[in-house]
Amino acid sequence: MEVALKLTENASLRGMRNEEGMRYFSVYDFINFVTDHEPGHDYAYQTFKRLVKPGSVHANEVLTNCQDFRFPGQGQKSTPCMTIRGLQRTSPIW
């Protein structure tokens, strides 16, 4: 089930519920929001990729808190998502 978290009038986080009903939100949307980049900007993808590459100090923590979801819509790819708590824990490293 798709959910959304509205942050401001112009910004929201796409989200999904897992089988247990936990809400997970897009890491890409969150990175763009906290770094003041436009939605869909490649910055979030590149930042996430850099954080989880082998040998990264933060890779284990970031990947442990992630679950991939595919949002509805044509051409959607798997998107790393975290709970609000996971986003809070990892936000200082973005």
C-alpha cells in the first residue's frame, strides 16, 4: 500500500507499507529534501550509491535500515526506503 508523508507545502516523501504494516519512506526523497535538491535530481541517487559502496564506513548501517520497494507507476525501479527512525538515525551522514 502506498503512503506519503507531507513535509512542507511543496515537499513530501513517497512511502510504502511492508507486509507487517510498517511504513517505509523513500531515501532518495529524504536526501533531496534535507539537502535542498529538487525531486528527481540525481544527487540523491549518487549520494546513496556512494554511502553503500563496498568499503564505505556507513554502508552497513545504511543497508541494515533499508528495504527496497517499487512504487506504482510506469517505469518505476526499486527504491531504497527506511522507516522514520531509520531516516533519523542516518540523517547526519547525508
